Amino acid sequence: MNTKINLADIRHIDALMPDLNGVFRGKRLPVANWSKVEGVGLQLPGTVFSTDICGVTVNLEKEGLLIGDPDLLCIPSLSSLCETPWFDGIAQVLMSMHHLDGEPYYGDPRHRLQSVLSQLDELELRPVVALELEFYLTEYDGATCSVKFPRSPHNNERESMIQVYGMTELWDFSGFLDEVEHCCTVQQVDATAASSEYAPAQFEINLNHTSDIIAACEQALMLKNIVRNVAHKHGFEATFMPKPFADSAGSGCHVHVSVLDRSGNNIFSSEDETGSDLLKKAIAGLLDSMPDCMAIFAPGANSYRRFVAGNFAPLNNNWEVNNRTVAVRIPASDVQSRRLEHRMAGADVNPFLLCATVLAGIHHGLTQKVHLPQRATENAQVDNRIPTEWSRAQTLFADSAFCKKYLGAPFVRLFSAVKRQEFEAFNQAITPLELQWYLRRS
């Protein structure tokens, strides 16, 4: 991204940091303060990474409020500095959190990803990734917490048909999509293609392949921010919630991965459609570690509603060539482009944590003797072998030796505490469906 932007027309800069859920938190700074922030950073409390999806802080022993909620140092990622086209006079920059002495803060997912990348670097391997994000445009009534498919800008009729890969749907929403494309250009988010997906007003936008994994994750978060803000301008609510409609397809975040050696050769390349032996080792590592990582891939209560048969979400840790019902797919490609596609994560995933765990799984497979299951056949949405209940996924993650090895035991403890608080709060709520079923009959 271009670090040189014209600040003459900028009044404020939003300094943003994605928390464990990928929710942006931070400060809005007068542009006059930017030179100081650019040079030495700014301070925020470490409890930014101890907040649940509702913004409520989790109190941990020797952390946060229990030790006075001390400030830590946030360093801007200068390559992410850009204008925000939907706000006049506002720019934005992404940050990472460090201790005051400059040591990376363990709770920042960016640093967890960097740690995994360092382990691959020791093997003289360089991953290349491309992320794909699905989302819905909706009409949302906050007063009643009700959501509907939106009305078409073309004829004002409410969307109701699936029309997967339909061009009419792209044309109907071309005003929205054109502005998303413009904002991506301004913010140098390397988006490549948009498609209509397997539900009314559901779309997918793809990001290009890159070996700058940190930038890929930054751009995924920036793309989500672009989509949401442009949707507001067009009278919609865009959501990356995995399952906003019970009877429609879920929204996922797929990541394509290849790995280059020190000479720039793709180690997954082979004339065989199943790729090289190293590709099979990588897949074995991903499938072996997948149950432990489900709390990352599916971080919230709604995440698990996506795992139903017939909606293209994988239901077990399996693999196959050119099959969209499996967890790890080898897409049809030419020899040099041989890669894997990890299809388990929902669109609510934190991209830094997604890439960290996926690349950790690949490292695990390349460095350990891990059994590779037989290829799946036809529709592979059978014999569920992954945790599709939130509580079970959290337990596996909290106890996982794999996750503690690659993400660090302190991070596993932090993430588990945040998710446990969300789980308990969610289960304490009385839902309208409970009242409808039981109030007059109990």
C-alpha cells in the first residue's frame, strides 16, 4: 500500500486495531498529532484484547483491571495508512500492540501470526495466500432485531431467489459493488472478483494471492470495513455474520494457500491432480489440527449454525480434489498453481488468527509424521468428526497442545476466557422463541 497520502484535506486519522473478534477499536486523532504517532506510536490499554463481542472486558489474573489497566504502546502499520472515501476528511491506519519496551504484546493476533511465519521462515518456506469473503446485504430493524433480504435497487422488489453466480443480481446491485471497487482502489485493497452466492443478496469478494501474509489479513479487515460502510450509504446493512438467515446458505471465509521454497518454486506443484507429497503432508497437518482450532474458525454462537448439510459448509475434517463439500479442497489448476483451499472458517473469523492456525497446521504436517485420511468422495457432508457445538470447540481449544505450541499458552488462556464470557452471557439470555414455546404452556 502507498504510505504517501495527501494529508492537506485530512482533519482526523482513525487509529484502528482489530481485537480478538476482528472488531476495530482505537482512537480518532487530529491530523496535527499524526507526526508524533507516526514516530513513537500511541497508548491504549491491553484490555483492548480482553473484550468480548459486546465490548465487555474480561478480568484475568495479573491482567487488565486487576493490575490497574495499564497502557501499552500501539505502533502504526504505515503501509495501511489511507483515506476513507466514505468519510470526508478522515484517514485511517492499522496498529499493532507492544509493551512499552517494544516487546510484542502476546494478546495481539498479528503477533501470533508473525510467530508462525517465523517458524516457516526457519524452514526457508514462504507461504502465499488469498482470502475470499462472503457476506449478505440485508434490511435490519434494530428496534425489533429483525432482518430481511433487501429490495433490489433496480425494481424495488425484495430479493427472494438464490441465483448462484447470477449476473442479473450483480447488475441490480452494481451501484453498491462499483463503489466497493472504488474504495478498494483508493485504499489499495487488492480485490479481484465479485460473485453472487448461494442465497438472495449474498455476495463473495476475492482478494488476490500475496506472499505478504500480514498485509493480506489487513486487507481482509479493510475490505469488511469498506463493505459495511458503503452498504450504509446505499441503504443496506452488510453483515459477515455466518448465518443471518436460518433457511439460507452461511457465509464463509476461505483461504487459498501455496508455499514457495527459497528459490521461489511452489513445493505443492505436481503433475498429479492431488499435488506433491508435501501438499499431502500439509493437508494431513491441517486435518489433524482442525478439531482443536474450531474455536478460531467458528468464534461465536451463530458460527455453528452454518454447519448444516446442503449449504457447502464442510461438516468434517476431510479433503478432496475439486470438491466444495470438504474442509480442505485442492482446486483444479495448472501444475504451477497447485494449492489448497481451507474452507472451514466462517466470515466472522479474525483473519490474523485464521492464517496463523492454517499456516501452523501446514507447518505441523510438514515437520511431523501425521496420518493423511483417504480422499473423500462425492458429497462429503457425512460422518461429522469436528466439534459443531460452541462449548465443545472451546474445550478442545483450551486444552489443545497444538494451539498452545503455535499460538502460545498465554494467548490460548486469553482467547478462551473471552469466549467463555461470551458463551455464558449468550446462554443466560431469554430468547423470543423460548417465550413463544413455553410461556403459555409451562
